[in-house]
Amino acid sequence: MSKTFIYVVDRDFGFAPNPFHGLCTLATCKPRIRSAARPGDWIFGIGGRRLNATGKCIFAMQVDRRISFQSYWSLPEYQLKKPLRNGSATRLVGDNIYNILNGKWVQADSHHSNEDGTANMKNLIKDTGTDAVLVSSNFYYFGKSAIDVPPDILRRLGYANARNHRTFSARRSSEIVEWIKRQKKNYVHADPFDFIVASARYSGTGSKVILPND
């Protein structure tokens, strides 16, 4: 039986999740969700106070595939998800950043790397602790045009913004799933909230990001 995972999106760079190039992927952060989710499960990201989007849906995705980092890195259909730090904003936030070389994890120069492009070990250890990438071709991404989830749906679901994710059964979450299915899918409705600073790096601590030339 499928499940629904819901969590508060604190940072929205288009990196985790990454809704670009025709697929929505969750390849970094949220190791507990990446460990538990299986094909058929739903993941919802609801805004919080930092983004001034409490109760708004930033994205939703139904998991199609759960693959390893090495498969994500190697398979041709995911090559556009690799980051280019001198590329467009959508390539700056590429989330296809891990592969194994000589038995060791290698982290590509990315949003999760140090300012000089070297591996940020705090992010690397957290990300690769769950060797799973969640892939969706059935997704809804609203970004800074996040839409209000009807309050009655959240109330009946028993959801409130809090730390960590919440997990709901298919029966209990059926109302919010049916609601999201009425929206336009497989479409990036707006840029991520933090897209204007797509070149920033995540420090690995709290919500601290490092901006260029900081």
C-alpha cells in the first residue's frame, strides 16, 4: 500500500527537489524519505515561515523509480541533471552529483560543495548515507507561485508544519492526493523561491547558504 510523505521546504533553490529537464528528482537531503519511499508513494513539500509560504504547496511528486547514485550518474537519461557551475541557472542547481571512483564517493562541484568546488564532507556524508535517488515523471512544481492547500484538507489530514517529515497512509492522504491531481502536472509553474541566488552553496549546517563573494 502506498504512503504519502509531507515535509516543510525550508530552502527552495531547485536543487532538492530538482524539477527540471522533464523529471522531478530528489537526490540529496531528506535521507529518511529517500530511504523509505518506494514507487507509487507520494511526496509533498509544503512551504514554511522562511519562504513566507506556510500552508502552500511548493511541489508534489509520485515516485516512479528509486535508483542508486551510480545509476543516476551513469544512465544517459539523467545527464542533464549534472551540474554546470558556469551554466544556466537550471544547470547550476543540477542534483546528479555523486559517483563512486576507486571505492570512494566523489562529489561533483555543485550546490552541496564547498565554495572552491571541493567536496563538502558534511553534505556528502548525509546525502550518501542513503544510496537512493527518487525519480518522478508525475509531478507538480509551483516554486514561488506555491498554491494554498485548502485548510480543511490539512485539518482533516492532521498535518501541521513541524520539523522532520510526516508519513500518512494512502487512505488518510487520499484527499490531498486527489486535490493535487486537479493541478497542471509535469510543469514548472514558476522559478524556485531562491532561484535568484542559484549559484549559492549550502553549508551543510542549518539553513546557512554561502553566496558568491561572501
